[in-house]
Amino acid sequence: MDQTLKETLLGSIRTIPDYPKPGILFRDITTLLGNAKAFRRAVDELVHPYAGMKVDQIAGIEARGFILGGAVAHQLSAGFVPIRKKGKLPYDTVHVTYSLEYGVDEMEMHKDAITSGQKVILVDDLIATGGTAEGAVKLLRGMGADIIAACFVIDLPDLGGRKKLEDLGVTVRTLVEFEGH
């Protein structure tokens, strides 16, 4: 990725101190989403390595992964699978429990969203500790998905999420990094 693109993306992400708790620097991509040039460039950069490949589904993690994943799915002519917090989907679901920095949670998807052997790219806005993404990978693999990659706009490398996914054999693509939490 060229330096100009990196500067555009970094410059369009707002940092909110002490959210959701003291000591955390929250990296907010809503400002990137509201900047047409930055949003377009981020989506193009997420799509570029997979253009021309057979991709069946893009799985997006609630909520910002829906926005990015929908755009990526459109560009790759793939379907879109929402991975949601438990209790938010109207049809029969499969679910997984996953670890968070501060406890555990559950996520789910419709049981018919993935057909065994489909090629899937997982998309979200940020990878931090990797707990949510790891849960999504386990959920998708439990349905027989062949995960091509997991893509994120932001990596917080100090928290180790990227390594957690790579240890699961998942190729990870990120566009920018921020040090710290």
C-alpha cells in the first residue's frame, strides 16, 4: 500500500480517549465511512488482493463489519453473511461462545448461510485481542467454510489478535496499525 493511501486512512480515523473505559483509545472508523474518498480507497484496498478469485461469501461481524463487508461483497460479486450477537437473527441459527478482554459473549449466523466448501472472507473494522474474530472463524469453519482470509481496516498489534488468527491458519490483511490499546 502506498504511503499516500496510508496517510489518507490514518487521517480519517478518529481517536476517542477513555472509551469505553479509562485508558482505552477507541479507534472510530465512522469518520472514515463519512469521508467518501477514504471509504472508497479502504474498500478498494480490501478488495484488491481477491479480485478475480472465486469468493462465494463475505462474512461481516456486527456492526461495522456489515458496512465494510457489504461493500466488499458487492465489489467481489459475492454474497454477504451477517455474523450477529446472539438473539438478533430471525431464522434458525448456529452459535459460538467466544472470549472477550472482559468476559465471554456469543455470536450467531443463520444455519443455512454457508454451504460446506464455500470460499469465505471475514471482514471487520478492527482486530484487537482477536477474540471476536476467532469466534467468527470457529463459527464459519463449523459450517464447513473455507476461509480465504480475514480483513480489517485497523490492526492493534500490541493486543495480539492478528497472531491469534494466524495461529489458526488464517491469512490476515490489515490496512493500518495503531500502537497501544
